[in-house]
Amino acid sequence: RAARATRTIVIAGVPAGLLQDEVMADILTIHFQMSRNNGGDVEEVTYPTRNKGVAYITFEDQGVVERVLKKDQHLLQDKRLARRYPLTVTRYRHDNVSSSPVQLIML
């Protein structure tokens, strides 16, 4: 469980209500798998969550988390979105969040 937390990031600023949740989860997966975004293999995307505009991304490799966090700015863009959306990317810390991503997806 601790190992999973070290491979997870929190994404804020996800545009809510524009697209179906599954479509937005796919767009997030694609964004965070791209090498130009310092990404890598995504294990799981948790979206939507209890917090509007927030998603959790869990990578297969913890090293990807470090690379993604080093990127200055993440702009979410996709042909299905009218414009680019700046995302705030932070390290997942269990003490900051009331529930784990696994619990959030079941609510």
C-alpha cells in the first residue's frame, strides 16, 4: 500500500463537466504517458473523485512520478477539448487526503 502511494500523483485543475468522465480519464492517461510530459506507463487513473476537478494517477514505476513532478507546467490538451487546461501536479501524500484513491472511486 505504501509503495502504491509513492507511485501516485494528485492532479488538480481537471476541467469538470466538459466531457464524459471515462473520456476525461482517457485524456489524462494519454497526457501522463507521453514522453514530452515526462510521463510513463500509467497503472490506474482515478477520476472522478469526491473533489471536483481532481484526479489521481498511479504509475507503474515510481521514477515516473519524480520526472512528472519536475516538469514546469502541464497543459492538458486534446482535440476533444476547446483549449489547453493548466494542471497542478503534486505528490500524493496520505496525510493530505482523507481517503485513499481506491476508496474514492467506490463512493
